[in-house]
Amino acid sequence: MNPQVESFLEMMAAERGASVRTLEAYRRDLADVAAFLRGDAAAAATDDLRRYIAHMKKSALAPRTAARRLSCLRQFYKFLYGEGLRSDDPTAALDSPKIGRSLPKFLSEAEVKRLLDAAQAIEGIKGLRATALVELLYATGLRVSELVALPLNAVRGAVLGKSSPPAMIVRGKGAKERMVPIGGAARDALAAYLAVRDAFIPKNAKTSPRLFPAPARDGHMTRSGFWALLKTIAVKAGLSPARISPHVLRHSFATHLLAHGADLRSLQQMLGHADIATTQIYTHVLDERLSKLVQQSHPLAKLRRPARNGR
């Protein structure tokens, strides 16, 4: 691999806190550019990159994927320029591809209740763990990677009533920490699960610092393991498993909070979005709520003025 690419990826990990998945995606993106140019990506000129962007359009690449690749290139060449490895930034004159705005998929409140009821119907200690997982995810809007890797100490204070208000500290993207409140239903589910949690600690380990321990490489439940569990619960709830994912529950958390009066800034903090523009994808809910508010509350909303000039 090109040493300049390796230096860039090391910088992204050390200074930006980029995750392993992000680093792998950037590595693939830069390798794809190099393969297209049949040479060193670090030496590309602006016209080379324009040809690459045209190639992506002809390949019918998804706009979001194309935008991510261009973002990677911008950061890469900015890094090279800042380190004195290039005398220019070839991406400075490039236009960003337009990305269509898509609304997030989410469940209705009634569907979430069915999902929670199905989790509670699972018998034994597996049912207690399933209920704690789903309740906590819906109550906090965590990313699935954050949920499965939670340390035990993150929730112990909230469950035992030692933190006021009941909340936990979550370490998210870029190792940034944020405080997320935990509601009563989730705390009750966690308390019931904590009473049997030790049964899930692998036999070869005496203790575990993880909230959801499992015999996996990282010592906690895997993302794919939780994904599969959620699909099973969806079937039990009579919901299409194709509609259910951890991210759909995260979207449901955000959508339902806004529908009940939460503001975007608070939601941004709870979701761990670095930029409020990311949170604004949920404004479709605010638009609908504001429209109903005007129709129901404005004194002139229900009045119809008579037509003028006989029209």
C-alpha cells in the first residue's frame, strides 16, 4: 500500500478518531481511485479526478457512495497539502455530487409496543436480556455498536438511582462522550436483566466489564448477534423482519421524541450527531406537527373567506 495512504489513515485514526470501518472504507476508496488511474492516487491531477467522478456517474454509483468517496479524496489531498507532500489540492475545484434527501424509515408507536411485548414474552433469562436490549435501544436511540459494547458501569448508577437525573455516559464516534437520559421502563428492564447478567459471562472468564457479555472476540454481544435477535423478535411480534433493524429503532426513537415536543438541539445531543444538519433529516416530523398545530390552534385556520368577484 502507498505509504502516503497509510500516513493519511494513521492520521484519521489518531487525530479524528475514525473507526475501523471508516478506515477500511477510505482504504477501499483510495484503492479504487488508484485502480482507475492505473497509478498513484497521491499524484492525481484535477482533470484525473474529474474523469474519475464521470466514471462513477456512468457506473450508476449511488449518490451517497459517490459523495463519501469524494469526501475521502478531499480529506486525503488536504492532508497531503498540509504535510507538504503536494504543492496543491486537486479537489479544490471539484463540485460535490448532489445527494437526494431520503426520509428515515421508522416504526409507529404501536409497532414499537408490539416489538417490546414480543421481547417480554420470551421466557427465561434470554427474555430478560432481549427486553433490556430493545427497551434500552428504543429509550436512548443508541447506535447498535454503542449498545452492544456498553460497559456495565455506564448504566449501573442510573439503574440503582445513584445518578440524578437517571442517565448514562456513552462514548460514540471519534471517542466523543455524551450524556443520554434513561427512562423508567428501560431502567426497570435493565434492573431485571442485571439480576441474571452473570449467567451470560463466558465460562472461561470470571468477570466481565461489559453490560452484555458474550463469548465473542471483544467480550460482548456482536452487532450481527443483536441484529439476528431483533429479526427473531420482529417475527414473534407479527412484523416484517425486512422492516426492522437497530437503525430503524434509532430512527423511531428520534421521530417519536420530536412528535411529542422534543427540540432538535436536544435530539442532536442525544443521538451524538456532530452537525445538526444530520439531525434535520427528522424535520419531516416537525413539519407535520407544525401543520397540525396551525390547523388546530390558529384562530383563522377554519375560517373560509368568501370568494371575490363571484369566484
